[in-house]
Amino acid sequence: MLKNIRQISDVEWELPIGSVPGMHVPGRFFLSEELFATLENGALTQLANIATLPGIVKYALAMPDIHWGYGFPIGGVGAFTVDEGIISPGGVGFDINCGVRLLTTPLTTADLGKKKDLIQALFNTVPTGVGTRAEKTVSQHDLDGIMEQGAGWVVEDGRGLPGDLDRCEDFGCMKEASIENVSEKARKRGLPQCGTLGSGNHFLEIQRVDTVYDETAAKAFGLAPDQICVMIHCGSRGLGHQVCTDHLRTLESATKRYQISLPDRQLTCAPITSPEGEAYFGAMAAAANYAWANRQIITHMTREIISGMFGVAYEEMPLVYDVTHNVAKREEHVTDGVRQELVVHRKGATRAFGPDTPGLPPGLNTIGQPVLIPGSMGTPSYVLKGTAGAMEKTFGSTCHGAGRVLSRSTAKKEGNGAKIRANLAKQGIYVKATSNMIIAEEAPEAYKSSSAVVDVVHRAGIAEKVARIRPVGVIKG
């Protein structure tokens, strides 16, 4: 474990400059005493490595779901000045704009008598699993529109509600997308996969609102006790992965060309304003838009199925919000009393803008941004709200989920998918997956406690609890 860790508060810790050679700023991370036991030394070293990158501002940050990742730790946040800073795929990840959305229904638990039929219908309709294809492959022309307009393209195509875009981070589209920087190989991978869930930790869950902590915020978000909701977790599929792979090669050369010294080659990067940096940023934004469109299409399929099975009007299933937790964005933040434009990397971290921040959805200016924190399979998810504290401490960022404590290979060795499925069924949670191996990989025991992680960010004041929602049915890829 790195030495000289300093405790700032009961849930806030600091890695001083000098923890690894070349740090420009300290590292800050958020953990309770309970979660400290889950901290990997490698992940902490990755956090310190972020602090060595050119143009970094204030702190390198990590959330309580921190664990080892590619370049940045999962749960890592770094903000860089536009003039002197860098952009790094290691600070975004391969699944660009992996994110979560939550939609509500007018149903309650008592209405859900056909739960298994509903889960089966969704499983039959929403393509899941590795390499899955959508029922209808989009055309090259449509793919251009999807990468340029994001969720808006799908809504304009008649698959959504006008209000959906208001309840998406960045209104479901990064305007900086440049499709000319997306390779043909990435396009080929993206053509058949828009409207697919994928595999791994991605899921579609039927959930019920179990507890409301903040009645005012819950009402503003459209949440009520015992309400049935749907949470969708997926990203940019093969297109995003290929975009990352393609630009990593270019940026490896750029790192040498611009004589950027790195403690870890996985932090390959380029100056934000360089041709290579701008090309990656534009392609990443196009992949982010693809991911928003992907979740929008799955939302449409979900609404149609619920409407057909329960007689619920399509319009009665509004979106609470859609957040991304793998992305880099240009944002304005105040640091040391000065407002400046920064490029904020969030790798396994969620934006959590506080009240009166530009870009909030209509009607939520005094509340703050909805923040969605999914649990692991069978454990609670949470709806939080962004805070002024997040704007001050973390560039408007908070955790993104529970955070793994077991690798997928270890989880498969130690877990039994059939038994896990049976145990969840005893708890009233019906699971449908492509295989028992997937269930073993994603066992609740493979993750930190979502409740413990959320408790840390709530105590730290970088997001506040609004509601707890529990799964009643789960689809895994």
C-alpha cells in the first residue's frame, strides 16, 4: 500500500504529492473504514499516476467504487486545462458512454402478476449477449445520423417521447462528434448492434421503489413508493470498443511525439488541442452518441412491451434520467476562485451537477441532477441528486455503481450460476440470462455493497440519497 495516506475526514483521504514520482497535484479518494479493506494497491497507484499527467487541476480523484482498471482506476476522475492538458482513452475506457437510464411506469407491485412473462418477453425482444445483433441492421446513412445526433435521432424516428431528451445528460448528444474520425471497422461493428444490450455487467432490470429518502426530490424526479421502474445499463457496444482501440494506436505515437513522460503506458494521451487529441475526442463523442441512441432504442422496445402486456399508455412511462459514466467532456468549473473550461475525464464515475448548474433538466434547477447508481445483480440500486458539494470537491462527480471485488474468472470459479439464480428466486427476483456462467460472473458477492458505496458519497456530500429501488426481475447478457 502506498505510504503517507492522510485522512481528511471520516470518508475522505489524500495521497500527497510525492506518493509516486512526478505528481503535480495530490490524489483524493472517498472510502469508509469498512470499504478501505477492499482497496487494491494497484488501483491506488493508478490514482497517483493520474496526478502526473500534464495540465491536471486540483486533484486526481477516485470514488468509493474504486478498483483496478485500464490506465485510470475504475471510479477515477481527472480534470485538465484546455491549454496545457491532455486527453487519454485510459481516462474514458473501452465502453465509451457506458451508462444507465431509469424510466418509470404507473404500475405498482400489485399490478405485476405477470412478472415472469414480462421478463421473458423483454428477453425475447431485446438482443442480449456477446456479439448479438439487432433485429434490423441500420444503414450507413442512419449510422451517421445516430453518431451525430445521439438519442435525438431515435426520438425523431418516432421511438421515444419529446421529453426524453430533456432527461438525458447533455440532452442525449455531444455536439463535438466528428464521424470522419470513426474507422470503417468501427462502423462495421456498430451497424448491427444499435439496440442491443450486450454482455458482462450490462442489464435490464424491472425494479420497485423500496424507500424514499427525499420526498421533494423524488416527486420532482417522478418517483413514488412501490412504483415499478425499469433500469437499462449498456453502452456503445463494438463501435465504442473499436474507436478506443483505433485511437490508442495513434495516441501511443503522439505521446512520444509530444514528449509526454508517462508512469504507465496505459495512460497514452495527447494534448487536448493537438490534431490527435481532437480526432480522438470527436470519435469518442460520436461513440457516446451511439450509446445514447442504443439506450433510447431499448427504452422504446421496453415501453411497447409493457404497454401491450399491461395496457399502460406509452406516454405514461417517462424517463427519470440517463447518465453516462465513461466519458471525457468539456465543462466549466470554478477552481481556486477562477471559472475555466476543463476537460473532465470520468472513468466509472457519474456526473452529479448540483442545483443552479447550467445544463440541468427543466424543473430541476433547484433540486440538482438526478444521479443513478445501479447495484449488483440482486442488490439495491439508488437514485441520488447532485450537490453543491460535488461542484466544489469533485468537478461535479460521484460514484457509478458498486465496484467489483472479485474478477470475472474468480467469480466463475467460486460461484454456481444455477444456485445463485435459485437463491435470487427465493428473494422474489426472477433472473433471465444467456447462461448460468454469466450469472456466476455477476454474482452479488463479486461486488462491493452498493448501499455502503452510496452511504460514503452521501456522507461526503458529493451526492445525496433520494430513493432506493430493488430488483424484481433481471435480464443479463
